[in-house]
Amino acid sequence: MRRRESGTVRRMDGFLASREEGLQDVVTGPGGQPPARPQIGGGSRVFGRRKPLDDFAAAVYRRTAEQARAAELFEECGIPDTLDGRFDSLALHAALMIDRLRREPDGEGVAQAFFDAMFRHLDLTLREIGVQDLGVGRRIKIMAEGLHGRALAYREALNDGPTRLSEVLRRNAYGGRPPVDDTAVPRLEAYVRRYADRWRPWLGTT
């Protein structure tokens, strides 16, 4: 019996067609099993068997993570190529994508599945670089809180909030080390606005 796909999944099928290969390394651990998800706040749900929506969200996350590693972000926009800088770049892109996914009719489910895929990947990454089991949960919690705070700040700035986007980026997107090059932050701001704008046609908005 053919599964019923959400509107978001159908609209993204063409975009993701060339990105499907290699999704397993994002959402599964050794032996093809998903790593256990640490608890992040009272509203977290426990992972069950993967569903089509989870496959779709993992594909969107994989594409988002690839974009967060684009050379221009580090070479032209001044994000430091360090562990903290790479996380800040990923958090920036993930925050924008989650915020945009939530505006879809089925957006809460898609956004939650995207978040789950992201933190599966981060959990696995921390373990691969040698973080001990007892430290993984603590670091994941810090990362989740960091993502939440950044998402709120970026959303407010992109909607003409009291703090300019350039200042929000300077505080949050540079691994704790704002660039000395005065042109770096304006370049990143221009990039972020282009990145946010590019999803409007895909999501069917005007």
C-alpha cells in the first residue's frame, strides 16, 4: 500500500533527488542502529522506528549540514574553522531551516524530525571524536540550548527586531571570536538573507 506523503515531502522530492545517497551516516550509528537520544527538556519524545517523515527530515538536515560547511562561510564571511565555529555555522543554518519548516501546515512534525536527525548526528559525532558517554549528554544539552537561543535571536532580527541582524551574527555565529575584518559580518549578513529568501518558493510562500 502506497504511503500518503505530506505536502512538504512532495514539494521537496525533486530538490532532494540527488541528495539521497549516503543518508544512513547521518541518522544511524554502528550496525545501522540509531544512537540513543539523550533527553533534552521535558518535551522531548523518545525515538521509535524510523518513518518516511524521518527519512525526509534527515535528507533536509543532510543538505543543511552540507551548506553549513560551504567554503565561503569560512573564507569570506570570517567564521573560524574550529569546532565552535563549525557548530555556530550549523546552528545558524539549522535555526533558519527549522523556523521555516514550522510555517508549513505539517511543519511542527517536520521540524521535530529535523531536530531529531540533527542531534542524532551530533551525538554520533561527539562519540567519534572521543567524548566519553557521561559527557555526551551534557554537551548535547548545551548544544540544544545554544540552538534554541540562536534561533530566537535570528528570527527576531530577520523580522526587524530591536537588534540588527549584523550584531546578532557577530555575537552568535563566530565561535566566540568575532572577526577583525570589518567586511566579514556584512558579507555573512548578506549571505543569511539570501539563504532565508531562497526557501520561499520551495515552501510555496509568497
